[in-house]
Amino acid sequence: MDNLFLCKVCGHIEFNAAPEKCPVCGAPKSSFALNAEAVMPAEKEGKEKHVPVIITTNACGLIPDECKDAHIKVGSTPHPMQEDHWIQWIDIYINKKFSARYMMFPQSLQATIGIHIKSNQTGTLQAIEHCNKHGSWMAEASL
């Protein structure tokens, strides 16, 4: 199992080692703490609404021949997006290297995103979502 380092400022998670500065909020390395419980285990109660579901394709509708698509939804049962209970963000990693954070607000979005990955990328896509009430949950898919 990887060591997980959690940014105490913004909640960003790094695999194996804390970075010199947080790629999300710019906080220094000292803001990271080793936290084995930064991501909830998939077997934990509530997984149906929290573990991301990742669907990948080797085609892209926007940039044919240059990228492949991944669609990510939070939970096999749609997660609520309400004022008191919502998905705050979905972080994307490729081969455990941070790539992007998608912020969400409950007023107008569903807990889903579509991303376009360069076609030459191989390995594993990780998606970590953060629920304001139940913490962070992760799923992986092959590229």
C-alpha cells in the first residue's frame, strides 16, 4: 500500500511522498502529514454513493486520434448534491501523479466529470473524490 500524504490546508492527497509545495494550494511541504486514512476503504459503508465509477474509452469526440476520454461519476448510486451534503471536488491522477482538481458546488452540478487524456498515456487513472460529510474515496482504471 502507498503512503498517503494529506495537505492540511486544502485536502490534496499525494502518493508516497509529500511534494515541496502543494500543487493545488501552494502550501509548503510542512503542511503535509502522513495519513493512512486519507482515503476511505472501498469496503466501508456508503461506498455505493462515494466510490467513483470510471468509464474509459480509446476514442475522443473532441480531438480524434489525439486523446481518449474518461467519464467519472461519484458512486454507482448518484451522490446527493445538496446544500448540506455534496461532492466538493474530484482530483485526477495518472500513474499516481496529480493532474487536475475539478471543484464542484451543489447548486447546479451533478457529481460527474468528463476528461480528455492524451492518447499516448498508459498505466492507471486514479480518481479521488471528496464528500463534505464522508471524506475522500478513490477508484482506479486502466488506460
